[in-house]
Amino acid sequence: MLEYLNTRMSLSEKEKQHFFNLKKGYDGEKIFDALTEKIQCECLILNDLLLKQNNTIFQIDSLIIFQESIYIFEVKNYEGDYYYESERLYKAPNFEINNPLIQLSRSESLLRQLLQNLGFSLPIYAYVIFINPEFTLYQTPLNKPFIFPTQINRYLEKLNKISSKLNEKHKVLADQLISLHINDSPFKLLPSYDYDHLQKGISCATCSSFSITIEGRKCVCKKCGHEEVVATSVLRNVNEFKLLFPNQKITTNIIHDWCKVVNSKKRIRRVLEKNFTIVGVHQWSYYE
């Protein structure tokens, strides 16, 4: 949602920084997810869990269930020079940031309590993964559960050698954790926005520019040259509209106005009819 809003309105510097931090963290998690997918031994991998225990919400970036243990990972996509001093983490030269070990310890404790409530007593091993190859941490104590970029591949090879044979209980546990996942995060920090003040048009899927022209069956970006089939562009922007305005009904008129650059309402209607179910008739009809 922040990505869409960043394209369609002017965010404040603080909002932009929040968005860029979220995006950088998300990109780091995706990189680690791709690496864990290569693990061949029997295990179940759950990514980006948001759970609740004792009225406290906690997040786990990556959780792996093996036969006799559970591993959880806090993924950080920090870049640049950092140092560790007196149980605190600093970005050089002297800017203190949140110590990820505190968040990791909290998540580990709450997960352990949650597992006990669910009737499981597997030991938990928790680590912070520094995923960015341009990251350096000075003065690192040897006893901290940090895994650095140069260690990740070797560490995953070690995980891959774990002797693991899963049974139905492990699958039940995974299903229960997924069922407890909170889909609508209470931590969303979004700027206030309304339909009238957002820029209308189709943004380029590659460079986010609104310099789009319709040439036959394609949307062509005049800034970067990217081409996309009109129907695909319209559908992408419908999904964007649905996310930003979940309570608004999808109609031909509103999507025609939202996409702006597509002159033909008939063309918009065809895309909607092909991909959604029409509800109602005539001027009261909408799509869902």
C-alpha cells in the first residue's frame, strides 16, 4: 500500500523513510526465503508469521520445523559499517539502532509459550541473519547468535544435514501456526489519503512513471520503454485500487477514471467482465 501511495501522492520525508526501510527489510526477507527453499532435508518452512501470545503480538521472519527442533530467524538487510558495544548496536559513527537480539529473544520466548499452549515442546534455536553482503559488524562477541553474509551458505548447508523425518504431528503444528497468523497487521503506519487527491493513471510496472501511452493492445512507457498488454495493466491497477479502497465497489466508471489513460470504457468493461463476476444490472452493476 505504501508503494502505491508513494507513486500516487507526495509522502513526507518521514513517510518516505518508513516506506524505504520497510521495502529494504522485505527485499532482505525475500532473498533469505529463496535461500531456504534450497534446503533438501525434510522440514516445513513458514515465512513472515504474525502471531499473538498473552495479548502480545510478535513477528517471525522465517520459521523452520525439523523433526526434533524449530529454528527461527530474524532477517536484517542492514548495509554499511556497524559496531556492537555494551549490548547495544550502533551504525557508524555513533547512531544507536534497535538491537535485533532483543526482538529475537522476545519472539523466541513468546513462541515457546505458544507451542506449550498448543501441546508441543520442541526446542527452539533463534538467530539473526544479516543478509546484505555490504554489511560489516565490528566488535562482535563470539557468543551472539549472529549469522553474517559470508556464513549464510555454510550455515544452510549445516541445516541441510540435519537428520529429520517429519510426521503428521509436525504438519498439524504448521497448520495451527498458519491458522493463528494475523493477516491484518495492527502495525500498519499509513499516511491519510483519499481518492480525489491521488494521481490517476496507469503507472509503469518497471519504473512507476505515469508517462504511459496506449499503442494498439499495449501500454508503452515513454520514460523507460517498458511495454505491457493493456488488459494486464488495467487488471494490475484494479488490484491496486482494491487494496487502497477495499470498501469501494468496482465499477466500469470508477476504474475508467482510475486508469485515466484508457479512453474506451468498453475496453475497461471487457477486462472487468473477463476477470470478475458482475453483480446487479445497468447503472447499479459492479464487479467482485
